[in-house]
Amino acid sequence: MSQKAPFINDLSLPVIAAPMFLISGPQLVIECCKNGIVGTFPALNQRTSDGFEEWLIEIKTALTKFESETGKKAAPFGVNLIVHPTNPRLEADIKLCVKHKVPLIITSLGAVSQVVDAIHSYGGLVFHDVIKKRHAQKAAGAGVDGLILVAAGAGGHAGTINPMTLVAEIKKFYDKTIILSGCISTGRDIASALQMGADLAYMGTRFINVQESKATDAYKKMIMEAGASDVVYTAAISGVHANFLGASLKAAGITEEDLKKDRKVDFGKELDTEAKAWKTIWSAGQGVATIENVLPVSELVNSLKSEFKSAIEEQIKVLNIFPK
């Protein structure tokens, strides 16, 4: 019996649009799902659990209407939950996910079997993001359905391990769904993720620069102007190492000394503070190097499909040459 997520074969592309703090909202999620890729958002992008439930209802209503009017099946949507002892909303938000039977839950900063059991109670899936083998082993022990391998160069809370090594290391002991994150911006990148052994590509930074994201025009412009070397890896902003656009750090008055400091993670006390910081200090991965425009989700997905198909066709041609 396959251990892979059953929805994969129903997607138009093997892609999850990653949940991005302050960037992902209902409009982005809905358009992703309509276009056949998984759309997700962080529960904490809504400032209250009541607001979070309103978003769940909005997304479910829009996708049901889409399916009814078009006869097409929308891709599933997902919610990111911060499973950390200092997140004061965790219990309430889990109950809402169960109530509304959210198809996919993405857990961060903690893999807990009780959370997995709650989501499994209605048939939902749980994917957990990890940056190293030890985290992956703990999450596998908690019974998660998939592991999101956040490799070097990814936006947000990223790791430092090369993606080829990370995938190979995890696949030695884990046979469920593998999702790869880190500098995936094109259809060719998606094809490369699958060749490395992943089942799905996890794309964040590329979906900042879509019309439906909540990013400001200035944020999107900075991404288009940035190269890989303009991305700075630091724990000074949120207490967890993450990648940020260097130009936004400079504009906010962050010094080299500031970047060397560590902060204690406390979502209870610092959520509002962090939200204010991330509005002006902008996260992005090294994949900015290949982002040159802002498109509607529908156009981006079509472009990714074309690039993905071309990359696969090129590899088929290579098979006619090698191995000899």
C-alpha cells in the first residue's frame, strides 16, 4: 500500500505553495487550489482564532463554488500551525481545523503525536517541516504523513544542508511523502526536486511575487532586484534562523552586531512584535535570483507547467544518450 499522500496524482503540478507569514491569505490560497496546486497559509496570519475561522469558511466556500460551477476538482488547501509551547492559540486553532476538516496541516517548531492524532481523526494529513535528520526522526516517530525538508537557501526559517544530501539522508529511513523546499522558483527546479527523490516541491519565495499575495509592491520590487548573495541568514529577528533580504535589514537600521544576536522564541509575548518586524524586514530565499516579474497565480502556474514539461522532455532525450 502506498505511503504517499493520495492527492498528489490529482494535482496539475507537484507543488505546494508554502505558508508565508503575513503574505499568504485566502485569495492566494484559493487561486492556487483552483489552478491545481496546494495553497496554504499560517493560522497566525489572522490575529485571532475567530478571524482564522472566518478565513477557513471563506476558502471552503470559494472552492466548493468553483467545483460546482466548473465541474473541476480543486486542489486541497492547508494550514500551518506553530506547535510551540509559547503559542497561546494552538489548542483553539487545532479545534477549528478539526471542526472544518482542513485537508492538510503543516506543523512547525514541534511534531506532537497528539496533534497528529487530532488531524487523523477526520482523515486529514500532517506534514512537518524539518531542517535536519534528528528533527525528521522525531517527526516520523510522531506519525506525520509527510516531511518538508527545508534545505539551504530557502526563505523563512531555513536550514543549512544541501538539498541533495538532505533528501538522500531522510529517504534512508522514511518512506512516506517527501516535500523539498529551498530555492525552487522555476518549473525546471520542480523537475530537479523530483529527480532528487522528492514527491512534491515546496515553493515560497516565488509566490511572494504574485498579484494575489499580501506583499507590498516595494517588497516585490526588492525581490526582483535581489540576487542570491543579497539574502542574509540570521536568528536576530525571530529567535529562529531565517533568511531575509539584506536591503530590508539595512533599511530597518539592523547592524552587523545586531545580526549576531540571538533572541528567545516566545510566541505568546512576541507575536505582535514579530509581526511588526516582518512588515518591514522582509524574508526571501536565494531563489530570488531567478524571479524577474509579478504574475497572477494562474499565469505563474501555466509558466511553471511549461518549464516543467520542457525540463522532463530534455531529460528523456538525455536517456537516449546515457548511460552507454
